Amino acid sequence: MGKLILQIDQVVKQFGGIAAVNGVSFKVGKQEIVGIIGPNGAGKTTLFNLISGALPVTSGSIRFKGEEITNQKAHLICQKGIGRTFQVVKPFGNISVLENVKIGAFNRIQKSREATEYAEYVLEKVALIHRRDSVAKSLTIADKKRLEVAKALATQPELLLLDEVMAGLNPGEIHEIIPLIGSLAKDGLTLVIIEHIMEVIMQLSQRIVVIHHGEKIAEGSPTEVTSNPKVIEAYLGEAVSFA
């Protein structure tokens, strides 16, 4: 792990008397790809909501590039350099693909023409430029996922939180998106990825954090995590082999 970009320290999120996230701690190094896995309801998306400012933290600390960002407003966290996608894609359905991405570009760019140019650059990157003028709600689910990534990228993040970008895609679509995600890391982005498709997590992640019932039960390389008896029992059901 190189220079730290994200530090999660004993983070707790309670809803009433239930801890959806319970004392989770881990660190992410600059330009690292960290996967987060665990059963449905484990607290993974809640954790993203805490990091991105969509939900307040009950207790614990979140630091980004050494700065305390715990419970800061979502738009301020975005301006500092944390972008995120949502598990359920939420395009602005009645405006064009380009306009959807341009909204994100205004996070760092003030002039409309420059924001348009940057939005076009991002659409090229995610292989969606051919749909620039399409109304967002007309896209296929695979293209809506690409648009979700583009909207986040347009904010020019240093850290990108990807929440089940592959969910609902067929195997061919998944194999098309894996290289896109890999290319973002090569461009210098730091990625934290929630994903249920183990093939994706194995291919992309340098390190994996496993969450179960809101608690971290394991952390390590893909090989270490997938051979961990606790992880097999709680999530995998059997050891995962990958060549």
C-alpha cells in the first residue's frame, strides 16, 4: 500500500438499535483497487453512503488524504475528490446522455462550453459517445451503467466508489466493462468496488475487505480472502478457485 488516500476507523452506523455498520476499519492506498464483498444486507452500500456523505456516521472517523471528512455534506465531499456510483442507476431520464454527464462536470468546471467538452471526453472514455444525444431513459441497462460511471467520472474524482456496476449485466456486457474499470486505475484513480460477481472482484482487486452483519470479518489479497474459512462460511459457500 502506497500513500494513504482513505482511512476508515471504527465506523459505526446505527438505525434505531440496529448497527448496519459496526466498527469497520480499513485503509486504501493511492491508486489501489480495493474490493468490498459480503452477503446482501451486510452493510456495504451503507458504508459507501457514510464515506460519500449521503448518510451521517453514528461514531468513528473517515479521513480522505489525511483530512477528517466525517459527516461533511455530500457536495463538499464530492468537491474534495470522492465520486460514487449508485447500485440502482439514477440518470436524469428526460435529458440527454451528454447533459447528464455535463451536470457532473460542473463540479470542477464553471464555463458551459468547457463542461460540454469534458463531458464528451468522459463519454469517449466509457464508450458512450455515440449515444451523446439520446434521452437517458432510452438507454439499455448496460449503457445506463456506463452512464452512471460517466456521471461520477465527470466530477473529476481522485477516489471512485463503484457500487455493483456489473449487477444486471449479461456475461458479454460484464467482459466489456471490466477493461473500462481497469483503465480507470491505470489513469491514476483509486477505486473501491462493491461487487457480488467474484470473477470481477478477482480480476480487478489488489485487496479485498469482507463485511458480514455490518462487521469486517476478513481482509487480504484475493487468494487469502477466498481461502479464509470465515469468508467461505459466511459468503462464498465454497473455496473459490481462479487460475
